[in-house]
Amino acid sequence: MRRFITMLLFAITAAVAAYAQKAQYKVEESSSRKMPEWVMSTEKDYLIVTATGGDIEEAKAAVIENVKKQIAQSIATRIVAESNLQTSAFESGDTFSKSQSLETSVMSRTAKLPFIGEISLSKAADYYWERRFYRTTGRYEYFYAVKYPFSDFEMRQLVTEYQLYDKGLNERLAKFETGLDFVSSVEEIGESINNLRVFLNEFDVQDPRYNQVQILSNRYRELYDQITIDWFQEKKGIIVANLTLGGRSISTSQRPVLRSNCASQITSSFEGNALVIRYNDDNCYDEDENYIDLRLKAGNKYISERIFFKSTVDISLTGIVSDAATGEPVAYARLTLIPSGKTATTGRNGMFVYNDLSSGKYSIQAVKAGYKTVEVPASVMSGSTVRADIVMTPDGSADTYTPPATVTAEKPVTGQPEQPVIKPEKDPVNTVRNGLAAYFRFNGTTRSEVSAIQGIPVNSPQYTVDSPDGTKAIALSSLDLSQISFPKPMIAYPARNYSISFWMKGYSNGHVWSMACGDSRYNYPKLTIKEGQFYINNRFDYNGSSFTHPQLDYNWHFIAIVVRTENNETTAGLYIDGVLVDSISLAGSASQPCTKFLLGGESESGDNAIDFYIDNLRIYSSKALSDEEVAQIYLSEK
């Protein structure tokens, strides 16, 4: 009885409120004699949406916008309730404000979905409108209501569509970030900045990625300041210049502005990335300071270089120093000309030049840390330019370099290293093949041999013929922060069962490998070396633990990390040369999926870059190897 009285009082109150509201206006025209019951109620699989406007068309437009907003808000609410998205990782605010900010961010992108754009009154199941006259104000207003079909099935489809859309945004963001290390031209920097300006519109200001895009734009702008000009005078009247960025030669489509204090008839042409400057120096004197000023536009600033030259250059000796294993230029190698004693240092592009030499026979000695010292002969004659390229072999490699007997004018000569001895094939690719997600032998490529995954070299990691299987390996250095970035997470989320094995030689304290997603809190799982011990982290709110094991000597060793979860308990095993040496407990697993896998270099969570050789990297994304399987892999690759 009491419940009946309560319901009756509620109905009377609602009726009185509706009557009071209706008493404020008079319905002068409507689409039907009586307002349909659905207008003031709810129905399963339908949205009941209303709006008002100064005329009927304004009211129609307003009700369509309200339908879009209600659908977007419904999707946002569902996503907030069901998903753990990257956008929910706000630094401050209580739970309510975090959800509210996330909902705003989701709604801003949901509005761009194709389904939302296809909403129209023609798809409404029913509609009703009124023309109202308000007595107190003397104004007219149109009221419009629609009954719009929107089922739970359509809701789930839209949530899936949104999540795919959101994933695509993350992938585009990661691509922009990776692209910073692979810019190949001045124009590419400007194009990336413009694309990021458009990309910024994809995010609401509440979304953390909004700030990430702005930071990336600034980092691309900073690249302009990092561009330098390397040059040398090849011979009388010819200068060769290169634009370099991060040790890499880059191109430009611009013609430079060239001015000189004495040279005339200055022209320029591109030969590959090299800018060849030709000029007449008849009015230049060696007792003066002769120069050509070179200027190029880079964004909203200019890159300038003053290039000094001599007018009486008779003999030039020039060349490029390169790595025997990779063919890449060797920067900052120290050269000594014997017997004159003149020294030179290679530029970022590996080039060197000696000018004003006397005719005769010379040799050039090249020295650089990490390489074997090499000496090549060169004979020079008056009035000529001699080209003497030098190939340096990485230190510790089994191959040797035999220099050419003589270098003649205008003829490049490059020494070729002896081919390393290839061990008999043991078919390691098919050893423990089940569950093998990726396998990298780094034999001149960073592509996986069992999948389409390819790593992106960062800061020019070097290939070396010093490897455990007699082919090639990768050398990573803490000095240049060299790294390989794989554009896939590699380890299945959540990281409860996985195995990673590799061969390594030498080590320093620093980052070995990790999953990363652009946020230092989620740079896990991660393997580092601290004070000579392997150290593993498996989730962001856990400090990790070190394995107990003997320190490694400076030889190749097989390392395997196996993480296994059984009965809600996660353990990690460390294998050295096929034998389990320690097993430790881990606290849970990574709490957020990431977008890439980093090998070497600095980690996103602040670990130092590392010095070591690495080869035969295997990744089992969701398989915990057994002791026997680890031993099989070790024997197949040994």
C-alpha cells in the first residue's frame, strides 16, 4: 500500500510539473493531433531525442546534432567503463575527473566516425514536432522529437570501429616518432611538421597525445638546427659539400645561394646528395682569405657555411673511409700521411682530403677505436687529383684487409676483406619452430627470417663479421646511442609467458631490450644490466629483480630469458650457454599494451645505452620454453 501511494505521488508530481511547463506556452501547430507517448518515455533499441529552434529547419538540425552527441556519449561511456585505453593515463585529478576528461576526448574522435556522419532524419523510425507560442515572452519556438533506431548490436559495432580508429592514431603517432631518426631530406622535415599540424586536429586537448603531437612537432623543428654542412676542396675550382643530420647524409631540392669575396662564375649541381660547386678563381690570391658563402633555407631559418679555398692547389689526395662489414662511412677516423706527417680527420660522411702535396709515393694510416689500424699506399703526380678509398675492419674480426699496391690518379680503389668462413648449416630456423614469432640473424639485414617484421636502425648500429655463427652480427654502442627499434611489441600482452634468446659478446651497464609505448611508466617488460648482473622488470609499478650468476667474460655467450606463469605465479629463468643458472619470482605482468620493441640504446624509462655485440635474436611472443628446448636452440646455433 505504501509503495502504491509513493508511486501515485510521483505520478501526480510529474503530471503537475508537465502541466506547469505546458501552461507557459500554447501549441498552435503540430505534426499530429496528439503528442505520441514515446516522446516522453524510453524504448529499447531506440534513442528518444528532442531539440528546439527558432524555425522548423533549425529545430531539425539541432535534433540531428543531439542524436550524434547522444550516440557519441553512449560510446564514450561504454569505452570508459569497459576499456583501459592509453588516453586514461592522466597525471592528476580524481577518478571522476579522469573519466570525464577521457569521455570528452573519446567524444571528440567518435564524432569523426563514418556512422556518425551518416545520421539523418530519413532514418528515424518516427518524429513529432510542435510550433509553440510562449505567452510570457510573446515568442515562437519549434519543438522537434525523433525516435531513432540504435540497438546494442550497433553500439558494439561502433565501439569496435572506434577502437580500430584509435589504434590507427597510435600507429600514426609511433610512425612520426620513428621517422625522426630517418629523415632523408630538408623538405621531409617541413612535410612532417605540416602533417603533424593536421594530425593534431585528431585529438582533444584533454588527450595526452595532443601534447605528444606538439612535442613531436617541436622535435622536428629542432632538426633544422642540427643540420650541418661538411665540405672539402676536391681540386682547383671545385668544392664538394654535403648536408648531414645525425651523421647521415641528407638531400635537398633547393639551389643554394652562393657568394664569394673573389671567385666568379660560381655554379652548383647535385651529384646524388653531394653538392658540387664549381667556380673561377682567377681573381683570388692565396695571400688573401678566399671563401664562398653557402646559404640554404631550412624551414623559417637559414643554414649557412663559409667555405675557404686556395687558388694554387696543385695536388689533392682524397677518399672515403668505410666499414669493411657494412660499407657504411666511418666518421672521425684519424688519418696520418706518411712520410709528411700531415694529419686529417674524416667527416660524418667518411670523407677526407689532403691538399698541396708534392709528387711522390705516400701511405695513409687510418686509426679509430674499435677498428684495426690500416695503412694503404698512394702515388701522386703533379697536376692531378688522387682518389684513395680506405676500408677499415672492425677490431676482433677474424678477417684481414689486404691494401692495394698503388693508387693512381682519378681511380678509386677499395680494399675488399676476405670472406669469413661459414660454418655448416644446422638449420637453426626450424629448431623449436612452434611459437617462434621472430628470428633475426642480423646477417646484413634486420628482417626476421620467420615473419615480416623488420627492425629500424637508429643512430647507425654497425654490422660486424665477428659473430658466433660465422656470418654477421650487430654492434651497439653507448657512445652514439645506437639501437634497433622494431615497430611491433613482439611480446604478447599481457606479458605472462614469453621467451627471448640471443648471443652476446661484451657488455656494459645499460638497456638490453624492452617493450615501449612512449610513456616511461609502461616501458616493460625490460632486461637491463646493472653492475654486471642481468636485471628484469615485468611491470611498471615493480622495481624488478636481479639474477644471480657469474659475470660474463669477453666472449660470445648464449643468453635466454624465459618467463612463465602458473597458478597466478610468474617466474623468470636465466639461461647462460644452454644451462639454467637462476630462477626468480616476478610481480605480475605489464599493465598496458605497448607499440614497439627496443634493442639496445637508451630505454624510454631512462636506462643508459649499452655496449655489446648481439646476434641470433629469437622471440617467442607467448611461449615459455622448456629446459630441453633452450638446450636445443643453444646447440643448433653454437
